[in-house]
Amino acid sequence: MCLSTAFRDSNPDEVLMEYVSSINIDGENITLTDLMGEQKTFKGSLKFADLTGAVIRIDC
């Protein structure tokens, strides 16, 4: 299983969520769900996703 870490695109040192198992995009809302089922929603856009490298960048 590949789990990713989501970072803020404008600040690559800022972790938005670790152990992301799924991403749901609904218009401007991006909902990340981690391995334990915790969800966080951000208003913005997905800028980059490297699932084999376990990196997600979101502009929010």
C-alpha cells in the first residue's frame, strides 16, 4: 500500500496531512483521508501528485 504526504504548494515545508490514502476532489474542495479515516478538506487545487514518490502538493 502506498501512502503519501500532502504539502502546501507555496510552502513545501508545511505538511497538510501524512499517511494520505485517498484524495477526493469536488470543484474547489479537496478532501484528504488518512490511513485511520481522518479527513481534512482544503479549498484550492491539486498541483502535483507523485504517488510512487509519496508526495502530494496542494495550492490552498
